[in-house]
Amino acid sequence: MSRGAIWPGRTSSGRGSAWNAVAARRARKVRSPIRPLRTPGCASAVTGNRRARSRALISLPSVGFGLQPCPADRGAARPRRRKPAREEGTRSTSGGGMGSVVVARTSDLQPGEGRVVEAAGQALALFRTAEGWYAIDNTCPHRGCPLGDGTLEGFTVTCPCHGSQFDIRTGAVLLPPARTGVHAYPVAVHGDEVRVVTG
């Protein structure tokens, strides 16, 4: 080819070759695909490449403020709130796990007397004898009368309503019309505190 020949698309000024070089570089340039954005308005909405993040930030001026969790984040475990501890007041627990409740003071009853007390939300009949303290269920199984208001003789309490009798040491029925006994509870004295072991 002679020196004066011109390549196709090339001018004598060389502009054609420059344009061809630019076109070739553009053809070789590979653009990163833009990944689709997730649900807008949630904390993880902005994903993808740098250009996608820039577009998302422009379209979401309130990112970081008032965002709702994405559907994928809604199932995440949340820390459980601890419930405030209940104060038992006069209730204590021994080493064996037995709970005791202060129900009276030693000066509240004289030997041969009884009264109705409450322990852990349950009404009990508390008695004092010369030998010690005893507690049984307060409700008579016959008609529901309060045994704490009955008459105490030795270790026997007589129901004030119909005369049923019970052994305050064991809760066993001694005289009808009641046919079943009542539950007896251990009693412990610590200083001037009278405690009933409720279990």
C-alpha cells in the first residue's frame, strides 16, 4: 500500500484512529450489574455495588431514622425481659428447700389457745400447748367451719359448729360428723417468731 493511502475510517488528521481507540476502550469496559434493592424503608435496604448504594441513599433520605425491620430480620430472637422478683416478706427457705412463713409471735398465744392465721395465702389453725406449737388446716371438712375458733383440750380441737374433733398433732379425725381428717403442718420457733413450714 502506498504511503498516501488512508485506512478506512481514518482521516489525514488522525482523528479517526483516536475515535476508534475510544470506542474500543468503551467496548472493553465491563459495567458491574446493579443488584436489585431490597424492600425500601428497612434497615438492610441498601445493597449492591457503589452506584446502587448511592442511588438508594439519594432516594432514601431518612435512612437510619424510623426504619422498620426487614421481613428477614423480623424472626430474630429478642432478649426476654426479666420479671421483677416478688418479695415474700416473712417467708424464708431453709437449706433443704422447705419454705417457712412467720405466722405469729410467741406472745400471741398462751398454752391451751388457738387462732386462725394465714400462711402463703392459706388459712391455718394455729394452736399452742404446754408441749409446743401445732398447725392444721383451718377448714373443717364437714361444713367448712373454722377450726381455729374451736375449743382446745390437750391435743384435741372441737369444731365450733357441729362438734367434730381432730388431733392437732396429726390432723386425724377423732369424732364425727366429719369423716375425713385435715392436713397438719410442721411448726418451728425461732426466737419470738412462730413459723409454719408450708413445703
